[in-house]
Amino acid sequence: MKISDILNEQLVVTGLKGNTKEEIINAMIDLVSTSPRVQDKERVRQAIFDREKIMSTGVGNGFAIPHGKTEAVSDIVAAFAVTEEPIDYQSLDAKPVRLVFLLVGKENMVGPHIKLLSRISRLMNKEDFRKRLLELRSSKEILEVFKQEEATYFDM
């Protein structure tokens, strides 16, 4: 499964408003809950925040990947955002976050969930890729960059 298979223009936002990690995560949950794959927004919220309590999903280099597994979705669902301002996310490197990729999977789809987390992490570890994402102004442009990057680095 490719990142570009689970994202669409409605699930990608630039200039996401929020001043705290919690506000950003809640805004991302609101965004992803517009997907017909989300059956219970509050159970999704619970899964994401339960995971966040274990350890911050601010993985470093200005990037966070809040994620969780729940039966409140019918299939893997995701959203991506560039925040309007840098957010203190209690990241592992203590740097603020601007790039946020939310991923929610079904409890029984652990393999695909982990593969997507790995794929997202590998893409986001590339500094030039992160810089490009920060410069883009539209959902369409962001999706195109994800598609191009996946085509370059992963077998289809």
C-alpha cells in the first residue's frame, strides 16, 4: 500500500491552525473523520491519544506521526498537514513540529499499518523532501510530491 493510495486532497491541509500538540492532533482527527472509513471519531481520538501517552510521536526534524489502531475504522485512513506555525510537540529532539502525518489502522491490520509507518518515516527522514513540503501551498501539490517521492524510492 502506498501513501498516495490513502491520501486525497480532502485529507491534506496546509496552514493548519493550532497552538498546542493537543490542538493539532484534534484538528487532524477532525480532518480524518471526514473519511467514510472512520466509523467512530471519538474512538479514533481515544486510540490516538492513548498511543501518544506511551511516547511522543514527534519523531524529530520538525515531523510528527500521531497514530493508533482501533476497530473504529473500516480500513487504514490517514491525513497530512503542514501547520501554520511551529508547534511544541515534545518531540524526541525537542524541536518544534510543522509536518504532521496522522495514521489510523484497524486492530487486525498490524502488518500494513507498520509498513506504512515505516514508509512514511523513510520519506520524512529526507531533509530535501521535508523542505519541499514546507514550501508547497496546496493539497494537490503536496499529493503530487508524495507520489513523485514514492515512485523514486519504492517499488510499486
